[in-house]
Amino acid sequence: MVTPVGVTARELFLEHGYAATALTQVARQAGVAPRTVYVRFGTKAASFRRGIDEALVGDAEPEIAEAAQSGRRETARLCREFWSRAGRDGLLASTMDIEQLASTTDALLCADTIVHLRRVQDWAAAEYGRWLRTALVALCGTSG
């Protein structure tokens, strides 16, 4: 999404160049606190990259957001389908709640969960994989 802060940053970079533009200057001209600019972009380099991205592809955030949401919906659908078929094939106890299994599995597989565990727990992909296997085995009540 193109924001007034992003537009201001791009204008200042074009007018003064990268080296001569400070994020505090962007904040002042955009009429926001400097912290707002840092929260939005993180760094001057990130602000600059964002401006280049928008210049090259336009404001693609809505399309990216919709693609991500579509992927999330498809993952949820596949989780429901997986557990439904497992239930129909007699691989689960009849007391298992398919929707609960699907929702929990969806949360375990969610990219946000992976990112969180990698950042907070400092897990590598292999550690996440081991944890996921253990969690899925426990979820369906089998010995693995």
C-alpha cells in the first residue's frame, strides 16, 4: 500500500539523493514522528528499496496480500480434506473432531508459526520439522 510517508520518502530521495536524505527529514516533511517512519520501514535502505519496488511494479501490496490470503485459505482447505479422508479411511478414532484437527494442523503449518519459532526459539528448518512431526503424531493420538 502506498502511504504518504512512502510517497514523501520517494520524493526526497529523487530530489536530494539517497545519501542526502535522512529518515528524520522524511518524517518532518510527512508530518509524522520519526518513530513512525522507522516502524514503517525499519531502515533508510528498506525505505529506498520500497520506493524502487513501487516505481517498478506499482502498488502491488493488495495483490500480494490477496495471494497470501488465498494460500492461507487453500492450506486450511487441504488440512480439512486431509483429516476428513483420514477419518473416512478409518485411520482415526471415531471420537476425533475433524474440524479441531484441521484447525490445529492449519495453525501448526502456518508461515507465521514457522517464522515465530525460527525467530523466538532460533530454530532451524530441521528443528521445526521434528517439532511438527511430534506435534502431529500427538494430535492424532498415534505412536508415530
